[in-house]
Amino acid sequence: MFVEFAIAVVILTVLWLVVKVAMAVPGFGAAEIKTTGVFQQAEFSSVCDYWLMNFLRADSAYGMENSDLLAYASESATYKTYFENEAANYFKANYRRPLPLARWALSAETSAYIPVVKLGYKDHALAQTCAQKIPSAKGPITVTLGVDY
Amino acid sequence: MFPRIRGKKAIESFIVVLFIMIAVSSILVKGSMDKDVSVEIGQRQAELLKVYTEAEKVREYANSAGRLALMDAALEIGAKSGANCLAVHGLDEKFNDKIISYFNQELSTSAHYNVTVPKITWAIRQISDDEVIVSGISADKILVAGENYEYRAGIYVNQAVTCDDLENFLKASGNFELIGG
């Protein structure tokens, strides 16, 4: 009786070990946990910030920085046209080829919420947006860039 | 009713059947145990980068403000383009009047961070009749305060404005009557 009991215990122990080993083998019993690392939260649009900052401080073809062109764009139709040309050329030339920038949209408004310019993609809001204020004689202008990449 | 299997043969059969059952079950269970886990990484790094960027935006604003205030001031007191365009009187006073208005509003664009801009002491230095340098410095630092971080950054402005800058501005604005004066 005791021998049969001992044999049963041994058999069950062996079975338990077999199951444990089987469950630990990848592709057989072990669970595969597919981990996807998602870098940064949506509000941390560092790439967008980088693009916007570099665009605003870049020299335009008119001998002035783009931010200076925009500062005067609220007062002058000529400056507005210059700025619109600069923005379109800059984003096409600098970012379409080296980086996979799919869409961009740029808008600017005064501190009194009066629109100054609205450029680029318009169908819907883009995934990442960022903003920067630039000075003008009539108060800061808020420039907002949206990007899909 | 059932065939009687005894002794060693019974134990062998028992083991084989159990092994097959456990193996099949573990394969079936495996599918339900697979997981897709999405983990956010780099939040701290991203937040540090963000507070740094916010401070950098204020520095950019101060640089542009110094440059624009000087050009506005120069034009307002009668500077024209061409040689010796900055040989004008009263540039200091006019510049000081202008620059104050650039810093009387909130400069942050982020709802996540409070940005405190320190008081900047401005000065202009006449290098020649064709060039003026605007400088701005503060004993305090730009403070960017987020939920988890505070970042302090120094501010120093050094912008040169030349007669060429003034001419470019006048050309772009269409004020051709002031060019070559």
C-alpha cells in the first residue's frame, strides 16, 4: 500500500515538473509578451517644437529672419505674402525629403486672436501641434505649427 | 465493464494519457496567455526636453524683441538706409521706450508649464555709424515650472543691427522713399 502511494507521488511530481518545463518553453507553453515602446506622450511634441523654432529663426530670402517677416505680416500685405512664400518653400525644401513629414499646417494670430496667416494642410487638425510666441510692435504673435510624420 | 489493466502497464498508460492531455492543454492555453503590452517610455526625458525648449523659446523671443525694438526705434527717430544710417541721436531713449512694450504680456504657450521671465537690463552699444549692438542680461534666470520639474536658464541677448538690416526691412516693407537716404 505504502509503495503504491509512493509511486503515485513520484509520478505526480514528475508530471508536475513536465508541465512546468513545458509551460516555460517559448513557442510551446510560455506566454509571449509583445512589448511596444511608445516614446513620449502626445503633448510632448518635441519634434514639432524643433521644426517650428528652426523655421522661425531661419534667414529668409529677403534678408530677414522668418520671425521678423511674420512680425510685420499683421501690418503689411507685402510682408504677409513674403512670409507665406518662405513658409511654403521652407517646409517643402527642408523637410519633405530628409524627414518623412507627411503634412504641415502653420497658423499665426495676434494676442487679440486676430488671424495673421493660415497655411498648409487644412482638412483636419494634425496629430502633433506646438506653439511659440514671437514679438511684434503690437504685442506677441502666437505661431502654431501642426505636423504629421 | 472496462478492461482491467493492472500494474506497470496501467501506470505507463496513465502517464502517456496524462502527458498528452497536459501538452495539448498547454498549447491551447498558450494562445490566451499571449499579451500585447504597450509601454510608454521616455516621459522623463521628453519632459526635460520640453522644459528646456520652453526656456529656449523665451530666449528666441528676447533676441527678436531686441532686434525689432532697435529697428523700430531707429526708424522712428528718422534713420534711413545707406551709409552711416545709424548715426542718429536719441536711439538709446527711444529703444528703452520700445523694448518695454515687448515684455508686458505672458510669453508661455504651454498649459503644462508656468514660465517666468526675469527682468532684463538692456543696453545698446554703438559700434560704428553703420552698426549697433543690442545687449540684454539678467541677474535672475528664466524659470520653467512643470508638474515634476523646474528648469532655470540664463538669458543673454546680443544682437547686431546694421544698415543692411535696416535696408532689407525698408525694401521688404516697400518704404523705398527711405532707402538710400
